[in-house]
Amino acid sequence: MMIGCGDSESTDTTTTTNEQPMASIDDATAAIKKDPANADLYFARAQSYYELEGFDEAIIDLDQAIGMDSTKAEYYHLKADVQLDYYRSRDALQTMTFAAQQFPDRIPTLLKLAEFQLILQQYQDALGTVNTIGLKDPENEESYFMLGMIFKETGDTARAINSFQRATEINPEHIESFINAGLLLSSQNKNKSALRFFDNALLIDSTNIAALHSKAFVYQNSSQFEEAVSIWKKINKIDPQYPDAHLNLGLVYLQNDSLNIALDAFTLSTKVEPTFVLGYYYTGITQELLGKPDQAKAAYQQAINLAPSFTRAQEALDALSK
């Protein structure tokens, strides 16, 4: 079976410059001085602090906003997000639990509570919350998606797939359900069925990186290299900064003994993502196959520097040094 990077998800690489969030903070602060009783202004400033990872400041502002107006569910949602990113997961769950008590009929709040329960592996509680949503809104596709995620995490693959399918029946454009069902089917080597789900996702959004990645990986693991290469190249055109596409393209070429082309792809993966450990590791392997031990050692060492616990790179370096 082809070794590849098959679990990555698309990430938004857009960064926010310091100037814009700071301007928002300054503007919000000025507005608060003029209207100190306006809870929304504290919420707005908390959002800007959150963007800059000013977690303490964000929480202070959100507590102020909630104290002034406890009827806004979005205040609690943002506070829970801040706490979660601030490694205060238990506090985040408490915040969402309280919010669900305050807004027992608000479906988005219940869904967010279920999401946090899932993150903290409180699966029975998460199921209970989703069941509550089902009683209030039996045709809510997000509740079926959440149900699928719970079953997926607990290893109940059949019920997970059924839940994702139900979400797509309710909402034929629920792209995440198509992708997750496809991933579970591909993990069972049901590749034809998996590809149908990925294709359905791509009918909704032909540029969806997660769906394209998953489809290419199925082809790659099935030794359908031409199809895989075509999709990896498509991803490169859509998002040239996506390192996994370069990596997997290199792996296809490596599998087919096109060493120099493979090396170019691995090198590009580390250029677009300088901390991409696997890119350096496979660069080392390719350099070694090309008969360039010094370059191989340097690549292995860079992988080790970035991830000291990455034993494959250490083993490869030790073997080469001997």
C-alpha cells in the first residue's frame, strides 16, 4: 500500500495583520468610553482581543458584556471558544452547559454544547444533547452530522455512516457529511462507495480541498497513480501553499522511481511549510536513494530538530551514519 498523508484537513492560511485588529480594539475602546453601558461594544472588543490571542482580555470583556446583558447567546459562545483555545476546556464546557440552561430551546447553542462534549470525549452526554435537539427539531441536519461525529469517535462506523447519510438526505448540500461518510467507507476499503461520496461533495464545491485530498488519497492507495497525480496537481493550482499535495505528489513519483521529480515535490512542500516534518523526512529518503548521503543526513536532522520524537527520522539517520 502506498504510504501517504491521508488525514490532513484543509486549513485557512490567511493571517490577520496586527494593525487591523489593534485598530478594532482602539475603535471599540473609544466607543466604550462614549457609551460604557453598551454590552455589544465589549463583545466586539473581545472578538478583536481573541483574534490576537489576548485571551485574558477577551474573557474580561465577555464577562463584562454578559454581566450587562445575559440574553445574548453569542456572548457565551465566544467565551467558550476563548476558553477552549486558552486550554481551559473544562471552563469552556461549563460555559456552554450554563448557556444551554439559559437558552434550552436554542438549537445552535445545544449543537455547540454537543460539540464541546464531543471534544472532551463525554460521549454519552453528547448523545443526550443531540437527542434533545432531535426532540425539538427532528429534521435538523446538523444534529445528524454531530451524531455521525459521535459514532465516528466511538468506533461505531455503521451508525456514523448512516447518520452522515441522513444529514445529506435532509440537506443535499451538507458537504462535511459527504466527506466524513466517504472517509469512513475508504477506511473499510469500500473505495467505489467512498469515491461516490467525495464526488457528491465536489458537485457542491469543486474546489473543496478536503474532498479533493480524500479522493486523491483513495486513488493513490489503489495504485491509480495517474488519477491521483491529476488531483494533487489540481489542488496545487487551487492552493499552492497546501503542503500535503506536494508531499503526496512526491510520494507517487517516489513510488514510481522518478526520484528527481519526487525530490522537487518534497522540497517544495518544505518551502511552503518550513516546519513540515514529513517533507524533510522524505527529502532525506530521496536524497539517500540518489546517492547523496550528506544531503540526506541534513534533511533527517532537520526533521528531528522539528520533531525530536519522530523515531523514523532518527532511525534513518542512525542507519545512514553507520
